[in-house]
Amino acid sequence: MEKYHAMKKYLEVHHQLPDKKKPYNHDLINWWKYNKKLAKLDKLSEEKLRMLQELSDSRIIKSDKKALFL
């Protein structure tokens, strides 16, 4: 839950995933990729999947469309 809240706070401020090239963002981006992988393998509970989808919906890509989680 700690990483979830950290990612939520990051997305609220930046509206995009952390830059993977910046060392202080590695933990968050690795957490995101790991959970995305678990979701694709159908190994997450419905609650966790819903929470990750909410995070994904809070991202905004450059064309101002909402990004899809999967």
C-alpha cells in the first residue's frame, strides 16, 4: 500500500508515470511494471486491479486522452 499511495501522489502532481531514467523513480516504476505484469497474468484480486486501474486513469498522455492500464 505504501507504493500505491506514493504512486498516487506522484500521478496527482505530474499526471504521468515517473521517468524511468531518473534513479529516484526506479522504485515506483518497478512497482508499476511488476503489478502490470501480475494483472496481465490474472494474479491480482479484483480490489487491487480496480486500484491500479484508478491510477492508470489518472494519467494523461500528451494528446490529453486518458491512458489505458493494459
